[in-house]
Amino acid sequence: MNLVDRVKGILLSPKQEWQTIDGETTTIPELYKGYVLPLAAIGPVASIIGMSIVGISLPSMGSFRMPITTAIASAVVQYALTLGGVYVLAMIIDALAPTFKGQKSLTQAFKLAVYSYTAGWVVGIFAVIPALSVLGILGLYGLYLLYLGIPVLMKAPAEKSLGYTIAVIVAAVVIFVVIGIVSRAFISFPAPGMNMPGVR
């Protein structure tokens, strides 16, 4: 599996790509090493650059550059939680399978979670320029990828796919919110009247 080809395939022709993925015997450790580790790093690395080099514009306070150590700490926590979060999501997908008449398989569930996350990981590059972070909403394309992948990888009937997708989305949102809250706990934004280095 070539990383670039897989990213292009899952984003541009997902229906065909899910069929290919379904027949692969890739293991969870192999997926982590060859796909999750590099792609999940895009957002955290971009955020370090965006927060510490480019800077964040704060209303009525000008531009704020976060200390590099703070940005790195936040990025490392975000990265670690993402690596764990994708596995937790896979376990949830697997656990929900019987409810929606699908077939339990943690490996298939992990492939579904990983490749559905692709869009979200790729748009993480926009964090390089904090003002463009709003474009991260394009990562919602991953929900469509998930919907297409469920009947192929988890063998759920087509009529159950929407309900299955919604249940997984709820779990994914909870995981995403927890990751966001915990990683932001390492960031100190200046408050009015505070004299912080890097504010200009």
C-alpha cells in the first residue's frame, strides 16, 4: 500500500477504494506504522508552525505567538490522544456491528476508522495558517467516507448503514471533543491586561 496512492484513492474514488481495502490483510500495527503515524502528525506539526511561527490574531490584542514549548506540548498531547482515539473508535465500530446486523471484526473496524479519518488528518495542514483553520470543516467529508465504508467493511445491510453511521459519528464527536479539550489545556492564551511574551 502506497501512502499517497491510498490517500488519493480514499478521497477521490472512495467506493472503489473501500472494495480494495476490504480485501487487504493489513494488520493493525502495520496500519499504525504505515498510515496513522504519518497522517495523524500533519495537524499537530502544522499547529506548532501556525501557533509559534505564524501567530494567532486575537481581537483587540493584535497577533500572539505561542511559546514553542507550549505549542509542542499541546501538539504532542493532541497526537498521542489521536493515536489512541482512532483505536477507541475502532472498538466502538466493532462493538456496534451486531446491533446493525454487521459482522464483528476489530481489524476491519480499525481499517474503517483509520481510512475514514483521512480527510480530517489531511485538512490539518490548514493549521499552518491559523486564519485558515476554519477550512478544517472540509474534514467532515470523512463522515461520507464512513457511510460508504460501513456496508463494505462491516458487512452491514445497506438499509442499516445510515443508523450505524450516525451511532459511530456520535462516538467520534465525543472522542474529538475530549481530544480538543485535553490538548487545549496545555495552551495559555493571553487575557486582557496580561503582559505576555510574543504579543505584538
